[in-house]
Amino acid sequence: MKNLGKIILLLCLSASAFAGLNVSVDKQSVSRGESVSLSIKITGKGKVKIPPFDQICGYDIEEKRQERKDLYANGRRVQELSLIYSFMPQKSCIIDAFSVSINGVEEMSKPINVKVSKLNISKNDPFRVHLEASKDFVYVGEPFEMSVDFSQRQNIRTLGEGISLPESKNIWIKGEEKGRHFVKDGYSKRINIYALSAQQSGKLLLGPLRWDLQVKSQKKDYWGYAVSRAKTRTVFSNELEINVKPLPEGIILVGNLEIQAHVDKNQINAGEAVNLTISVKGRGNIEDIENFSIHLQGAQAFNEDPTTQDYIQAGKYFGSFTQKSALVAQKDFVIPAFTLKYMDTKTDTIKTISTKEIEVKVNNEEVLTDVPLKISKAKIEDINKPIPILNYIQAGFLLLAGFVLGVLVSLIPWKRLFQSEGSKSKIVAKESKEVLQLLMSNMDKDPQIEGLVKNLSENLYEGKGHKIDKKVLKEIVKKLS
């Protein structure tokens, strides 16, 4: 029994000697732009479970590889499995502890510190990238520009590149303008401009930007022949510190803006439409402008959805907001002034801008009134009069002629005639305007009338092709007449 106990103890010691976990990095102190390799070594035989890694230290894994080799110790052969993950940290970080299951036994690693120091950029470096901001102090939402200077030595040939812009939840990228290549001081250069906007107040770090290049290199093979290969070079930029100030309470717009409102005509006929355009342009957070509310007394407004555009010109970010409306009226009306309040970055004060009132004259004003139907009653004495015999003969001929005429009329291809190009469900302009006026004066009576007014006015004044159900239109007009 004693010998059996010694054998069991010896087997346990051997198993513990040849089964274990070793986690390490190839270097714990690197400069920005250098990669770090995390190595997980498992010694022994059996089932191994390793947690999946998508990131290490908060950074994406650049490369994964696996190695196996046999080790001999105390006359025994033991297999060693190595899993190697390469990543490129941009700031100092800690690799958290994790567990690995070996033959059902959980083994725990220890945390590992990785120190990253800033890369000292030399004037003689073959690749350089530099960030510069147009402003150090901005308001929340205020657009500003970041220029990126890419430089590479002229005698170096590159096959491709990849640009990873600085990632920040609090800074949005609003636009980009790619610069042209030029040569200066022996370097091929280009300057890209990016429009940015901070979404949170306080001190925000911007950068670094990562620049990956595929560089062509030549090496000699075993036989002495030159072989071309692509090698990846990674370059990081400097960092920028942006101080972001909060906007005053109740203010959401910031920048330097202008507002205008104009109409295509100041005089129309009753029932016609005048087209109103409200535009805001300048440097600012244009996308945050709210729709202008248009409520006019004596006129009906048909509003389109606003549109926004932004662009970079001469290294500066600009934007524009446009809102259009069609106004239909039967009498003179006034378009009121539209106002906009924002934080002006030139004066650092709250500024209010507004448009001017616009008067629109309506000619041929007509007040639509209900016209009673005039029905004439037959005289009693006329009804009681006897009908001459000759009238019976005339009536017979008239009936026969009406029958023949009806047959002929039924043979005419009316459908083709009405579907001809010149008469495709169109209402004469004059009649359409009169119908539109009648409908507009009774819009509050039926929601269906409001829809007809919208479609008719857009067909007449905007050239649209809404289909109008003539039967429904006739029935409504008949009820209102």
C-alpha cells in the first residue's frame, strides 16, 4: 500500500510538472506605433479551452498565430501549445487576467501592464503625419477643421495605404476634403481637411491618427535572386487637445449664420400659388435647425420637407438649410418675418437674425357664395290643355330619330378620344381655379375636400400629376353648389 501511495504521488507531481499555463508579452514598454505580442503557452496533454479574444487592452488584434512543439523533461515527452496575439496599443494599458481550462482545471493568468510612450518624430523619418486644428476653444456643436499633413520621402514607393481617423464618441466627423499631392523639401505631401464637431463640453483629446502603408521591399531568396515583397509600415500622428465650452441655456445653434426669405412673385390672381423659400447658410450646425412654422391668415400653406447641404471650401466648412412652401390665397396677405437665434462665434454673444415681412397682393378677389338653384314650375293651365294629334306624329318621328342617333353615338370610340394626348383627364385652367376656390372655401366641412385642394393646387401651380377622381370631384362640387 505504501508503494502504491508513492506511485500515485509521483504521477500527480509529474502531471503538475508537465501541465500548466504561462502568459507573457514580448515587451512591456513600447513606443507608439510598435506592436506587442501576447503569448499563451499551455504545457501538457488533454482538452484546453481558451476564451475568444477580439481585442486586447482595448485594441484590435492585428495578427493571430499558433505554434506547437514537443518538450522532453525527465525522460517524458510533453507537448507545448503556444497561441500568439499581436496588437498595437496607442496608450498605456493593462491586459486583464483571464482563465484557461486545462483538462477541466481552471488556470488563471495575472494582469500585465503595457507602457506606451509617445513616438519622437524626426525630420529624417521616411513617413510623417501631423494633425493641426483650426481652433483650440470651441462651443458644443460648433464646426471646426482639422488638417492632416501626410508626408513620405520621394524615393520610397508605396503600394497602398489605410487611414484610421481618431475614434471619439464625443467628436463627430461632418465632412472631408482630400488634398492634392505636391513636393516640398524632398517629400511627397498632401493635406486633407476634416470638418469636426464636439458633442460634449470639457477637455477632449483628438488623436492620434493611424496611417498604414504598404511599402515595396526587395530581398534575396535562397538562390540569390531578388524577390519583391510588401511590408506594412504603421505611422501615428500627434494628439490635439480641444477645449469645448457649453452653449447658453435654450440655445442650440452656434456659428456665423445668415437668413433670407423670398417669393417668386408679389402679385397673383385669386386661387393662384406663390412659392416661398426660406434659406439659412453659413458656418454652423445647420443640421440642428428646426422647421419654420408657417401659419398665415387668409392663405393656405403647402410645405415641403426642408433640405440641408454641407461642403468644405478653401479649407472651411459651410452649410445651408432650405425650406420651400406654396401659398394659395383668395385675398391679399402678409408673410411674417422669420427669426433665428444662435450663439455668434465672432462676437461671442447670442445673436438674433430675421427676415423681412413680404406683402402679396391678390387680384380678382372673389367671394364665393352658394347660388340657389332656380327651378321653374309648369303652369296648371298648360298641363290641362289637350295635345294636338299632329304632336303625336312629331313625337313618334323624334323618338325614332333619337333611337338611331343613340346607336350611332354608341359606336363612336369615346374611350380613345378621351385618352388622347391633348385631353388626358385635364380640367381647363379657368374651370380648375374656380373649382379650387370653391373647395378652399369649404375645406373645414370635409377632410376629403382638404386632400382635393392639395392635389389640385399642386397640379395647377407645381406641375405635378396627381390623379383626380372626376366622379368624386363632381359629386362634391354638386353638393357645394
